[in-house]
Amino acid sequence: MKTAIISGISGQDGAYLAALLLKKNYRVIGLIREGQSKELGGLTYLGVKGDIILKECNLMNKKAIVDLISSEKPEEIYNLAAQSSVFESLNNPIDTFKFNTISVFNFLETIKLVNPAIRLYQASSSEMCGKVNELPITENSVLHPLSPYATSKVAAHFTCVNYRESYKLYVACGILFNHESYLRSENFFVKKVLQQSIRIAHGLQDFIEVGNVDIKRDFGYSPSYVEAMYQMLQQERASDYLICSGKSISLKSIIHYVFDMLNISKDRCIVNPMLYRPNEILDIYGDNTKAKNELGWNYDYDFYKVLELLLEEELKNLPKI
Ligand code: NAP
């Protein structure tokens, strides 16, 4: 039986990945913050909480990671922990940069020291591409990050590439575009739109207030995206892969589609320029050919279909909201 360590187990992707690895008969160790007894709602929701070994670990402390990896002897590590919100990174740039880079260094240094055969997955992000000068984005596109979150992910990404090339470690970076699920936290756009639209439909709220909804993003579905993470660590040689749907959709279209499904009038959406970001990516979508060809990753969800699934799941779980 293989052992996998997942950092960021309390997050959206951590929960879906843990469920996937358990199905594949892995021994799964989930890392949570030191001194925090997390509710871990995502793992409970997926019915897997009892099957995961939870360990507290301060990812900023290399010795703690060395001790953990020396004793648990994992074959694979999936590093998903990060301050993952662009908006939050604008308010807390230094903490975001520190955590999102030092924790990655600590994993790489530990693997180099304890067992260079351990395979590491690093959660890179399409936000690294930022100011886009060609579409679709490919694995070779120029990076031009536009937020502290994005700069932290670029630094972590190239640190991983550097350790792969310099020390021959098996490090694969998944450059994932936005992906959503029922487990997405409430401060992210799609989840916010779904939850607030349901409140409007039930007469509990009047309007949704949004920033720039003309921007376009490439959105996908988290339970399918974690399958690509797993596949990235099963290849003969480590590499980096774009994981995306291949199409962009405007935030306005998402709101209108959800409003239409719930019979809400379009004038219930108010644009507030105060919510605009200082430097915004206008349109971005990626090319997933490499992932499809090399990983055998199958993804053909239209995002409107994903929205239908997500709304259905929100409505099914309504009493819990
Ligand atoms: P998420 O739901 O926000 O989860 C982030 C995880 O990181 C949580 O488990 C969180 O733990 C943990 N974390 C944050 N700060 C921490 C700290 N200081 N110490 C220890 N743990 C900390 O993110 P996600 O959507 O699952 O994404 C997983 C990874 O993929 C992240 O690295 C994210 O940046 C990256 N990514 C996500 C997307 C996307 O669209 N979802 C796209 C590209 C890349 P707590 O619960 O304790 O805060």
C-alpha cells in the first residue's frame, strides 16, 4: 500500500484528492495547521474523514516536516496548502508570499535530505500568467504575475523547476486554472454567486454586489482536476502541465446563467467599481493538449453544465447553508 501526504487537506482540492487516493487504496495522511482542530467539513461531506490520518504540522518549520516525512515514509506528497485567495493577497501580501514560498522550499529541502525518491506535486496556478500576451496559454507562455498571490506562485513554481533540474527530484507542477465545486469556500466568485442567488430566490437578500464582471476566466470542475494531479505523479518523468477547460467565460455570463436557472431578474446584480482589482487579467484560457495526450486526462465539461451540477448540489444541501 502506498502512502501519500496531502497538505491543505481542509481545502476544496485536498478533500477531493483524498477521496480519490483512498479509492486507489492509498494510505492518506492529511496535514492540518498546528494547534488547530479543524472541522474538516469537506472530508465529512465526502464521507472520508474517518479514513484519513490527520497530522498537525507547521509547514513553515522545516524540522517539523523532516520529522513527519522521516517517520511516515510517503511515496508521494501533494502540496496543496497555500493562502489561495488573490483578494486576500492584496490585503496581506507579505504573509501570502512568505507562506506560499517557504512551505514549498521546506518540502523540497526535506525530500532532498530524507529521500530524493519521494514524488512531489506542487499546486501552481494560471494566475502566474497574469498579463496575457498570447492565447491560449500553454506550458511555454511567458509569465507576468499581477498580484502578490501570483508572484508567490511563480516563485514557488520556479523553485520546484530548479530542484527538479538541479537535484533530479521528481517534482511535477500542475498549473491549474480556476476550478470549482460544492466545497469551494464562500469567498470565491462562483460559490458566492450560487449561494447569494439562492438567497435572492428565497427572498432573503435583494441584490448581488460584484466588481468587474466583464472579465473572462477558464473555469473547470475540481473533482476532475484532482485526477490530473494524481496522474502527474504516475508518469515516468516529472513535468509541468496546464489543467484547464480550454475555453473562457465571462463572470457576467455566469451570473446570468444562474439567475436564469432561478428565475431572477438581471437587475438584481449591482456592479460596484470599488470592488474592482488594481490590476486585472481581462481574458485567459489555456490549452490542455499536453495533459490530455501525456496524462490521458479526459475533460470535456462545459462550464454551464458544471454550473447546473453545482446549483443542484447547493439546493440539495440547502438546510446546511
Ligand atoms: P483552498 O480551498 O483555499 O485550500 C487551501 C488550503 O491551504 C487549506 O487547507 C488551508 O488550510 C491551507 N492553508 C492556507 N494557509 C495555510 C497556512 N498558513 N498553514 C497551513 N495551511 C494553510 O484552496 P484549493 O482551491 O483547494 O486549492 C488548492 C491549491 O491549488 C492551492 O495551493 C491553490 O493556491 C491552488 N490553486 C487553486 C485553484 C482553484 O481554482 N481552486 C487554481 C489554481 C491553483 P485552512 O483551512 O487551515 O486555512
